[in-house]
Amino acid sequence: MKIVTQVKLMPDAVQAPAFERTLPAINEAANWVSAVSFEHWALKGSVRELRKRCYGELKTRGFGAQAAQHIIKRVADAYTTLRANIKAGNLGPEHSKRRRKAESKPVAFRPHAAHTFDDRCLSWNYDTRTVSIWTLDSRVKNVRFTCSPGALKQLAEHRQGESDLVFRDGKWFLIATCEIPEAPRFEPKGFLGVDRGITNLATTSDGDNHSGRRLGRYRRWQARKKAELQARRTRSARQLLKKRARHEARHATHTNHKIAKTVVAVAQRTGRGLALEQLTGIRERVTVPRDQRARQSSWPFHQLGSFIAYKAKRAGVPFIEVDPAYTSQRCPRCGHTEKANRPTRDHFRCRRCGLAGPADHVAGANIAQRGATAWVFVNMPDPAPA
């Protein structure tokens, strides 16, 4: 399985100017290649055609052979992604404003957008924690980097393929791809159901509750601060707004990582699989009052689900997604399903058998039952041919 590892670069006063000159120049060249591609082939430019028309000019501008190839491939990949999004309907129907805007101009790259380096342009020395990287000012060697011991071990043992050079908040980072071997999956003795929500980010069928109260309070505090900055209408206020948005996103990501790590560890220790609701498209299906729209749109349920999925895969824990319909209205003991079984958001009480308890805990128990049933059907042997 593929995961990414981030390290922080620490260039000195001599090395930093080379980075500061190279990345904007690369993105400026990518914008030029993008304009050429759009002018001659609209959204259908290919690597082969762009190489014939742009490679010589990129070499004249001072880019090495491999750097020029990466710029051309990056532009072609951007147009491939744009065509895929249009075909999938992610930019709206044919005559929508968003789609017409995307189709009417070339793809643009920000001055400090991340750029890809392969092993010909970038080499790692894990013992000294340094990298050697190509720049417009020749190759810069012995650039120090820092990361955790676990990340360093992961890089040394499993790094493969390309790495991205990223400039963020005045700091330089390298994001490397690691191919981690999957642990052998064990046969589950049962399933641990996980119900995701807004008030409670995750509630398991064991009754463990990971409350979203602290994260919600943090988001409300950030919203007040952002409102104050928006009222200023200055350039520095806009920069601070972007910085706060990134800080808030990192905080939510850290929270989801902790929850996912805890849930997977419990399942691994008890020899059970993990079952989650399949919540794809829930924002389009569910309507909420106006004062709750911001809260629903910032609900990080998909990120939490993806974190649990990849951590389970890495630990060898069986993982499955189940149908979420009526999990909070169905009684896990007698199977009676009725809207009145859940009189309030927090409480469940079966009107047939009288089972009562926290609604999220009951939903987790229903998800665990559905996970066990679905696992049997998914993994049953193929029928013998007639």
C-alpha cells in the first residue's frame, strides 16, 4: 500500500535562494507549456505532442533534460485530470458556469505550486539526513532535512518513486511516496461497528465515544476570529485567513488520526474486523437548517473513514463498509425499525421490546451486525460450476 511521508527541509542562507528562484521559474514554465497546449489542442494535449513543441524552448530557458520532461508531463497530467473531472460531472452539466470557465482557459499553476522530482533530480542520504536536489543554480548538495525517527525508518526502507517539493508558510518540505507492505489479514472473530457523526465523531459498538465537542468548540472560536479578519478587508487579513484555514484543517486531521489509531488498535487487540457506514453523497441527500450548514460542510467524516481504512489495511485488520440505512432507528435485539424508536438525537428506545440506550451506541451495534453478515457474503467461495 502507498502512503506519503513528509520531511522538512532546512536550507542554509546559500541554498535557500536557489530554491526560491527555481520553484517559481518551474511554475512559470509550466504555465507557458499549458498555454501552448491549450492554443493548439485545447484540453487534449498529449506528452508526445508537447515534447515536440516545447522541449527545446525549455532547454533554452535553462532547465535540464529531466526537469523539462517533468514540466511537460505535469501539464499533460493536469489536462488529463481536468478532462476526467468534466466527464465525471464534477464541474457541473455541459452549460454550467463553472464548467464553461474551466474549458475556456488554460490550466494555471500557482508561483509556488508543488513540483515533482524523481531519483535523477533528487537523491537522499538517510545517514546524514541530507538531500541533493537539482535547481536552476546547478545541483544543491547537503540540504539538511528533519523528521521523526519513525518517518526516517519508513523512508529508508520503503521509499519509492517520485517526491514533491512543497513551499508552505515560508518553509520547504519534501513529500515522498512509500510503498508499505501490507500485514497478512486475519480471520475476524467478530466485528467492531463504528458510527460516525457530528456531535460524536465516532462511537463504537463497545460504547467507546469519541466526542466532537472540543473540535466543535475550536471551530466556533476559529469562525469568530475569521469573521473579525474578514471585516478588515485588507491584504494581510486575507493572508491570515488562509493561514488560519490551514491551521484548522491540520487540527481536524490530527484529531481524526488519533481516533482512527485508537479504533484500529482496539479491533486488532480483540481480533475483530471493522465495519463502517458507507456515507458517500450524504451531504447531497441530507438538508439541514441554515445555521447548521457550516457545521455540516466542515464535518470530516470522509477523512476519518479513509484514515481508519488505511490503518486497518496496514495492521491486517479486516475492513468493510455497510449500508447506513436506518442504523439509528433499528433495534439490534429484536430488529424492529421505526422512526419513533429514536425520540431524540441522543436516546434510543425500542417501542416493541423496550431496549434503550444511547442512540449512537445502538447504531454502532447495528453496523457491527451488518458488517458480520456482509463479510460472510463477500468472502464466501464461488459456487462450483455446473
